[in-house]
Amino acid sequence: MVSPQFVMYEEEFNRISTICDRLCREANSKVVFLVAKNGQLIAASGQVENLDTTSLASLTAGNIAATGGLAKLIGEKEFSILFHEGERDNLHISIVASRVILVVIFDGRSSLGLVRLRVKKTSQELAVIFDELMRKLEDPAAGSPFAEITDEDIDNLFSD
């Protein structure tokens, strides 16, 4: 689970943004966004200019929390995929690697089958990135340019 103090490195953010952009194109969707389970917007792609993405992210996380409560009431761990059908637009919501929420907004130019197919592939790619990110967060010195600097190096730098 992603902590409320979620940290995103630029490398992972760029990879995630690229994947969301590609999903938006390949699923022929209007909008794709990725949300932490606490409601924090991580990335957004597509026609987001006229959307309140902050509210959408927050409400999506609330939706997942509410349906999680429903799932527990009937003996399920969670519902990993939700679908909401509207007159013009549809929402496909899925939980990726039990960590984040992937939301695809699409209309009649796409289909649920196409969205589900593309989301499945994308979810696997995102899961790999978030696994790598979690390993980085557990060992912040790994891969850091400062990892090889010792206290002695710092003392030598500031001594005359």
C-alpha cells in the first residue's frame, strides 16, 4: 500500500507518464489518470483541461474505499475493477498492484473490451515500476550519487 507520504522520483514519474499517455492513445480514451489510494493524483493524460482532476482523484479513492467496504461485507478482499456507464462517458477503474488506482474515461469511440485489454497490459507495466519504486524507498541510499560519500569525506571537505 502506498503511504500518505508518497514519494515519486523523476525517473519513475516520467516512465509512468509515458505509459499513461500510451494507454490513452491505444485505448482510444478521453482521459487516463493514476491516483494513490489516499486520493493524491500521480499522473494524468488526455483531455484534462476541463476536468477537476484533484476532485476526480479524491472521489475515485473514496469510491474504491467504499466498494472495499462492500467487498468485505460479502467476504471479498476487494473489487479490483469497477465500471461505471454513463450516457456519454464511461469510467473504468482498476487497482494496480494493490497500490494505486488507474482510471480510464472513455466514450463511444472506444469499447469496454478494448479498454480492459489495454488496462491489463498497462497494469502489469505499472506494477513493475511501483515495485522498483518501493525498493528504492526502502533503501534510499541505493543508486544515490551520495551513497559513496562518507562522514570522513565530509569532514575533510570542511576542514582547513
